[in-house]
Amino acid sequence: MNANNEGGSTSNHPYYEETISTDKRFDGRIISLQVDTVRLPGGATATREIVKHPGAVAVIAVLDGKLLVVEQFRKPLERMQVEIPAGKLDAGEEPEAAALRELEEETGYRAKSIRHVRTFATSPGFADELIHLYFADELEAGQAQLDEDEFLDCDALTPEQADAYIRDGRICDAKTLLAVLVWRHYRQTGEFGA
């Protein structure tokens, strides 16, 4: 998926919002924030608060029929979360390389091969983040290498455990919910879906 155009509007679409000006408000380690002034289709102007993000990867990693997950504290939610292995793209890094890197860093497993499943927008109403979702089921033991500010536990869930974690709210982020659905479909059909 191309962040600029695939599946979305182009500058000749009648609802296209032309950017008149951009005011950069914050530039952090992971995100930046800008406020764009745009011209609406009817000619009036409005502002759009936009979070810029370098993009991320996530991996549906299956080991012996179980889904590898990590549990970590998520400060924005003030709680522990169970999620699939994931992380942001480094500058100039290809998504596939990032997926392989994040899988090993967080779980200690290396993928012999990896397949792209989907690329999706996380919050298109205010952010440009795209997550590239991959699938790997041929894994070999490697060495976990967590970032110095990263504290997590790795586990492997059966399909029933994943469903129970969703019901209990232990899994509630969009990428992991999507991953469980894709994994369920794959187990039933051998395909990732349309």
C-alpha cells in the first residue's frame, strides 16, 4: 500500500483537501505533530492536526500451532497489553527487514521466511502511520535483544487462549485483533483472505 495514493483520494478527487500551509508544532523521537491549513471542497478553509509517524511492522508468528505474543506495559493506556511482535521502521529501513528484526529482538525467534499479509492505516483521521503486517511460521531459536527501555515477556497462545484474551480485554489493540482474525482465517482456509 502506498501511503500517498493507494486506495484513497488523489488531488483530482472532488473531496480533495488542498494544503495551504503547514505549521510544525512538535518533533519527537517517534512522532511529530503538524497543523495543516486546508482548502475544503466548497472553498472554505479548515485546520487538520496531523501526527506524522515513520511507519511500523507487525508479525503474525506461529510456533508449533501457537501465536507468539509479547506482554508489556503501555503507558498511554496505563496497563499491561498482550500484542503481536511489532515496532517502528528505522530511517530508510525496508518493512520486511524491520519485521525480521523486530521478531527476533522481541521474541528471540528468527523467521526462515516471511510473507507480507496487509498494510493498513492505524488512525487515518489524525495520523499517517501505516503498519505492514507479515506472517511467519517457519521459526528457529535466536536471541532476544530488547531495547534498553523495553521490558516485556514473550508467550505463545493457542487459538482458544487468544480468543479468551480478546474477551478479557488483555488483547485490545487493532493490529493484534486483526492478526488473530487473519490467523483464524489462515488456519481454516490456508489463505490470508482477500
